[in-house]
Amino acid sequence: MFDWFFNFINWLVAIYESWPLGVQITFMTLVKIVALMAPLMVCVAYLTFAERKIIGYMQSRLGPNRVGPRGWLQPIADAVKLMFKEIIIPTGSNKYLFLISPILSIAPALAVWAVIPFNDGMVLADINAGLLYVLAVTSLGVYGVIIAGWASNSKYALLGAMRIGAQIVAYEIAMGFALVGVLMAAGSLNLGEIVKGQSGSIFHWYWLPLLPLFLIYFISGVAETNRAPFDVAEGESEIVAGFHVEYSGMAFAVFFLAEYANMILIAALAAIMFLGGWLSPFQGLPEAVFAVPVLGAVLGGGIHWLLIKMSFFLFCFLWFRATFPRYRYDQIMRLGWKVFIPITIIWLLVLGLMILGNVPPWWSAA
Amino acid sequence: MGVEKVLFYIFAAMMVISATMVITVRNPIRAALFLVLTFFSSAVLWMLLEAEFLAIVLVLVYVGAVMVLFLFVVMMLDINMDRLKEGFIRYLPFGVLIALLMVGMIIYVVGPGNFGLDKIAEPARHAADYNNTKALGMVLYTDYVYPFEIAAVLLLVAIVAAIALTMRRREGTKYQKPEQQISVNRNERVRLVKMSAEQKK
């Protein structure tokens, strides 16, 4: 009955195998990229929906509920609206830089996903210097914002760009030190190795020995993505919309996509480096439990645990936005330079001593 | 021609063109952005040389941090192009002399006579699991530990000197001390006074 279907699949496989090896590898990589990017874009779309719903409920409102059942088609409607809007290029702006900056903003936000492991071996590019690659590529994202602010030829945009530039450079240092802690603990720059180094139980995950670095990493992550309470770069009540005030239509939407993709990325990295990535919190239960057909698969490690942990961090992002008032600019700088950086440096020393002393259960003499 | 060679020629051309643009474009912001592109393409070339750690660090340090600050400063400055172009003829002989000296020196050091497979053996290809980061760390913290530490101290001295040179305390600036602000207690801010209600006259 389904013979034609299997014949069709076999035919496709035969075509694929007739290609030269280089073409096969390129094709498979492209397929993997699409398989990674398509769900990511859906996540971004529904994260905006979740944000409006969750913050709505936190503020005793309903949030969007008109488009589709219970508002579920709202992000689609938003995307269609943005696609059909005109992109207005302000007079006196630098046209090329104005149009290239959204691309510079989203390209790093998507490129980082190449090294994120979703499960054991489930990673697009398993490179040795994964953590360093993450740091380097995320640090490129600031260009999109700075150039957008400058090329718009608008004082609000320039002010927003200045604020964001200083903020991102300041928090990147604290973030980098937090990552140094992780690589000291794991002894590897490879993200998959870092997750494997945390196996054991929920207390083997690095959130416990690296607790100050974990908190600093996540708070710096919120600051890096310009989310409330660190959203001075957009600061609606002060400088209209900051660096993207002159952008409309799809050009604006691309900045928006980049911001949300970065949020998901920070959530994924925090889950991987401090909460054990795809590892299950039930690790360490007797083996018999994991042999049970369905229950074992759910309780055992897998991509679903990573997604649950990421959802938790994303919820925190939204929760912060609904809870905290915006930081004042000078206090953001003080927090970054005078509080976070000293704490991370001190904790790196403590961590070094803990590793030297083989403090169980995280490090052993073996 | 393999893929690697194609990549090399693409990025080498990009690097040479953008490096030329750095000194020929008129807008200083564009010059800074072309410098970023130059760094980026040279990082790709290093990557092709299997020096992935150095390539990523080049992107991280120069592209991600140094050039951001550069752009920042260039954006803040109101550069007057007419003033910059003044005195071109006057400084020309001196400029040409310096340029010739530099070119001569570069040719002397990295000229074709010093390179070639007969001078330096072809570097061996490493397997896919070769850990460049580890190898670099091994050399850096054993054989070259003293030069490495001296470089670190030099950088520290430069940081301290840069801050010491630019920091000035102006008289009469007011700034808040958050530690005092948060350690304030109720009694310092509010005083409740007990008094009888005022009588209506």
C-alpha cells in the first residue's frame, strides 16, 4: 500500500548517494542548518507571544487574544504586518550602513547556534574551542547596534547606540570571567565536554560550585541582550526606542528577531554550562527506573530536559521585565565594573583552590 | 583547486582590498569598519592555517573589543575633514620617506627571499582531533612562561598608566554612594511627631 512511498524514498536516497562526497557533506550541513533555524524562528515568534501573555497575566490583563484561538496566531499576524510595511530610509542617513546593520545584528545571533549541543553528539559543529567561539561571535553583535545608531542620523538613535556600546563592553568582561570559571571547572572549551563534566546528579551540575558565577552570568546575559531592567539602550520613556527608532518594517523586525534569538541563546548557554544541559535531574536513581519503557525515556537525559531548562530561564527574562524598574545608567556601570568583576575574580581564586584541593563531589584526584 | 585555496584567495583579496580602503575612504567611520573587515579576513586566514585558537582570539579581542572602542571614539569626535587635509604638500616629503623606510623594512623581513619550501619545511597536517588550544597552552605555560608573564605585567602597567594619565578629580562633583544609600534606616529619613489634633477656630 505504501510501496510507492518507500520507492520514492529509495529513489531520493539513490540520487543523494550518486553525488560526490563534498556535495553530500554540504547538502547534509545545509539540511541540518535548516533543521536548526526553522524551529528557532518559530521559538522566537512564540516567545514574543509568550512574553505578551505572561506579562499580561502578571499585570492582570489578558494579553493578545483576538487572532486565532486564544490569540495563538498573533505572532503570525505580526510577522505578516511587518513584512508588508515600508522600510523608510531617513534623509541624511548613511544608506548602506543603515541597511547592513540589521544583518550585522542577526548574523552573529544565528551563527552561535552552530556550536550549541542539544543532546549527546547532537551538534552542528563540534569544535574544540566552542566556548571561545561563543564569546567571540556574540561580541560581534554590538556592531549592528552601534552602526544602526550612527547611520540613522538621529540623536535618539546615537544616544541609544552609545549607551548600549558601553553597556555591552562592560558586561562582556564579567560574562567572560564567568565563562573562565566554567572552563576551569570542566577543563575543556568544548560545550559537549562541559555538559558531560556535570554528570552525576543535580548536585554535580556547576550551578552549585559556581553559584556566584552562575548568577553573574545570567544577570550579565540579561544586560547583554538589553532586556529590562537593563534596557537603557531602548528606554522608551527616555529616548523613544533607542538605536532602532528610525527603523520600520522588516528592517525593524530583523533587530527584533536578533534580540529574541539572543535571549534564547543566553538561556541555552546558561542551561548548558550551569544546569547540566541535556542531563536529567533524576540521574543517579537506580538503573531499573530508566529501563521502564516510557517513564525511563522521560526521566533519562535528553533534549527535553534542555528545553525545560531553557524555558525556565526564558520565563525569568519575562518575569524580570514585569517586575523590576529600569536601572539608572550610572548604576548599571557601577554594577558591571565595581560589583560583578571583583566578585568573579575572587570566585576564580576560590575555584582554583577548590580544584587544587580536589573538593568532592565535583573534582576528584583521579 | 581545492575549496581551501578558493577560500584563501577570496579572503586574501578581501583583506587586501579592505586594508587599502582603510587608508583611502574619506569617512573615518567607514575606515574603522573596513579595519574590522581586515581583522576578520585575517582571522579567517589564520583559521585556514589551522590556528583556530588564535583566529578566534583575534576576533574576540580586536574585532569584539578594541575596534568597538575605536568606533566609539571616532563617532564621538567631530572630525573636520578640511583641517585634516591641510598641509598635505608640506608633510609629503616626510611621509614619503617614512613610507619608503617601512616598505624597505617589511621587504627585508618578510620578502620572498626568506620564504619558500626550501627555507621552511611544509607544516604537517594535523588530524581532526588535534587540540590547538591545548598545544598552545602547553607551550605558553612551560617553555615561554617568563616572556608570557612579562607581557602580562607590561599590559597591566599600560592599563594603570592609561588610567592614571586620564583620571582627574574635579572639585565639587557630586556623586552618590550606593552603599550609604542602601544602609540608610528609617530613623534618618522619617520622624513621627506626636501632637494633639489642631482645634478648629
